[in-house]
Amino acid sequence: MDCSCPDFAVPCKHLAAVCYVLAERFDADPFQILALRGRHRDALLEELRARRSAAPAPAHGEDLAEVMDRFWAAGELPEQLAGPRTPPDALLDQVPPFPIEVRGEQVAELLRPAYRALGSAQ
């Protein structure tokens, strides 16, 4: 959290006000949390309904012990349900510049290849 006001407290009164307003909005409609990440309520619910209807239902009279291997399995998460992927080095764009440089380069730029390599290993 960052604010340009001269207050030294974190969060300052401006950031605290934003947090309170967001909390009220999320309390009124929890789907707004997902909207911040680009997921819309209708699209999410439609995809969940499609996945639920496509899932094989246990046969009538099937014992729970017989279906335990697939009971909690959700299958692969479709790309459109996963939402936008955050770049692995996005955090480096959020931190303030380090006060030192290494061989004339910003520390964040030196770390960027490592963040990208670690993020692509998933």
C-alpha cells in the first residue's frame, strides 16, 4: 500500500478509508473480489454449472468406498475459469527502487530473470 500523503503511518487514513470501502463492497457482493481479477459472476457461475453437469454422477446404490478415488476430483481447471495469469515478475514492478545498484543496474532488473524462471517452472 502506498500513498503520497505526508502521514508516516501505514496504512494512513486515506489507505484505511479505501480498505473500509472495499470491505463494505465485498460484504455486499463477494463476487466483486473476483471482478478485481477479471472474473465476472455470470461467467464463473456458467462455467461451474457446465463442470457440474459434465461430471460423472455416481450410479444409484454405489457405495461411497467405490467412488472415493474420484469423489473430490474436479479435473483440469479450464483456462477461462482460471482467469488472467499474473506475470511472475509483477511483484518487482510494485516495490520501490532499491537505493543501491549492482554494477550500474537496478536490483529489481537483476532479479527479474530469476522470478521469470521460477514462475515458468510451474
